[in-house]
Amino acid sequence: MKTVMIVDDALFMRKTIKKMFERAGYEVIAEAENGKEALEKFKESQPDIITMDIAMPVMDGLLSLKEILKVDEDANILMVSAIGQEELVGEALANGAKGFIVKPFTEELLMSAVEQLF
């Protein structure tokens, strides 16, 4: 079973994404509300997949992406962005993100993006 870490500063988004993954047969083993917490939890849990919000307090998703890839250059990180963050998505992909999805999204869209990681 593939394991997942969900990184988003909004509890509602973390819960929504978690339900989507669980219905699809994935195990959510970690959640974080900012990039700094994500880096710490990544080192502890080593998930197969990370969904990473871009705009977060303390440490944003772009910096967290770079820091996680220093720990594991093969980490599968799917960036989650809001409409209007296309420039940041491009930067994330250039820095090693494996894909992206734009909020709001459906479960089908999320699972399709996740399948493309592998």
C-alpha cells in the first residue's frame, strides 16, 4: 500500500484530501500544516507521495520542496496550488516537483495526477 503525507495549512483541505486518498486505498501516514513541519515529518515517515500546498505560513511549499529533495532526491511531490499561482507552479516543477494540481479539484483529478507520479 502506498503511503501519503498531506501538507496544507487548511485543516479542511487536509481532511478532504485524506478522505480522497483513503477511498482510493492509500494510507495517509502524516499531515503537516506548514513546510517546516512537513520537512520534519518527511524525515520520520518517508511517505511514497506528498501533496504540498504552495502558500503556507512559516515555510512555504517551494522552500519545503527544495529541503525535502535534499533529504531524498526521488521524493514524489505533487504541488497543490490555487488558481493564479501558475508562476509558482512552474518554479516548483523546475525545482523537482513531479506534478501539480489546482484547487478546487475532484477525487478523480487527484488520483489521475497521483498515478502519473509512478
